[in-house]
Amino acid sequence: MAWFLRINDTLTQKLYPMKYILLPLIVAFIGLTDIQSQTVRDFARMAKAKMELGDYKGAIDDFSAIIRLQPEYEMLYQAHFGRGYAKFQSGDFEGAKTDFDRAIRIYPNDAEVFFWRAYTKYRLRYRASSEIADYNRAILLRPDYAEAYFNRGQAKIKNRQLRSGCIDLKKALELGYEEAETHVRIHCGGP
């Protein structure tokens, strides 16, 4: 066994410098074949996993690859929405809004994308009326969307629409959004 370790050590010492030449070539080759053989669904699975791990940069790259591959309508929508969400989480609010806008142009019937675009507008300090319009659409598409009622109520209060804002906050509380209780107490004089 000792002779094997000595031979292995000698071989390792001779081949060690080669790793600096061969390893990048192998990685590049594998990367090329992987990219060529990966499908839209593969990128979608990888993007989802990266989002769950908090690797938003990696997820953005995978969603961008999906968009470059120009998949069918539904997957293209999901790629723009997913990339927008990853950009939002990364603090790229302008980029997030652009992707949410594109997702809405592709499929304007999902409450979630309107919610996230409204929240992005809030982070970008858009006028409250612009946020409210997106929350209106989210609630129209999903009438039990408690968090959208809550955020719309906050936007209305910011826009000096106290009575209407309180109605939304109370609706959010009624739908089970517990965070609304404190805001109802502060802005509306009790639950």
C-alpha cells in the first residue's frame, strides 16, 4: 500500500500543473454541451431551485436563458415574471418593473404579477395612484387577495384617501391578513 501512495504522490505532482490547463477546457466543453442540450424546462427547474436557495443572480441568468430560447407563450410569461421577481429580490426594481410589464403584456390575467408590479412601483416611489391601479387589477382578478387589499389600503392612506384606505385595511383583516390589525387600529380608530 505504501508503494501505491508514493507512486500516486509522484503522479499527482507531475499532473498537478496540468489541472490549470485541462480543467478550464473541460468545464468550457461541458458548459457548451450542457447549454446546447438543455431545454426550456431544464432552465425553469434550475431557476426555481436557485430562487428557493436565494441565488437570485443565478435565477436571473436561467430565466434570461429561457427568454432567449423563445419558448411558448406560457413559459415566456413565467420567465418574465420569475426574472422580475428575482430582480425585485435583488434590489433591481427598475429591471423588475420592466419584466413585470412584459409579463403583463403576454398574459394580463394573473393577479400575482399585478401585485408585484404595484409593490415594485411602491419601492420605486411611483405615485400612489399608479400602485392603486395595479392593486385594483390584482383584486379584480382575485377578490380574496388579502395582501393586495392591505397594500392598496396603505397606498390609499398615503394618497390621503383615509376612508377608502380603512375599508381596504378592514377587508384585509376580514380575509385573515393579521398584519392589518395594527394598521386598522392606527389609521382607522380600531378593528
